[in-house]
Amino acid sequence: MITYLLYNRRTMGERQMQELAKRLEPHQVHAELLDADSLRGIQLAEHYEIFARPAVMVVRDDGSPVQLWDNPEQLPSPTEISYLATP
């Protein structure tokens, strides 16, 4: 499983995603932080039709989505993410 944390630079969302990535470490979940304006961030957002930032996405190794949270008001807890991201 792959966990992506998508955010816009220099916003509160960037700080939220950095903090979430740190809080995921004890759960043995590696999260990839992605700037939404980077080439990879744009590709990911277009491919999975992610319109809001910040967003959290868990995908299988084959790229199929497991869960997407793209409501900045209701981002998931590390426990929720680890439940889905741990095989």
C-alpha cells in the first residue's frame, strides 16, 4: 500500500500534512508528501480526480485506490490511515 499526502506549499495544509506524516511513523506507515503544484502532484490529482487540498489517499501497489480523504475539514486520523494502509 502507498499513502500519499497532497498539499499546496506555503499553506496551512502543508503543515498539516507534515505533522500527519510524522504521526504515521509509529504506525509503520510511510507517507509520500507531494506538493500539489509539482509534476507528480498534478499527475496524481488528475489521475485520481482529486480536487481539494490537502488530501490523503491510500492506494494499492497496483495503483487502484483504497480510500481518498479530500475534505480539509475532516482529514483522517493516523489510526484510520494505518488500518487501511497496513496489509
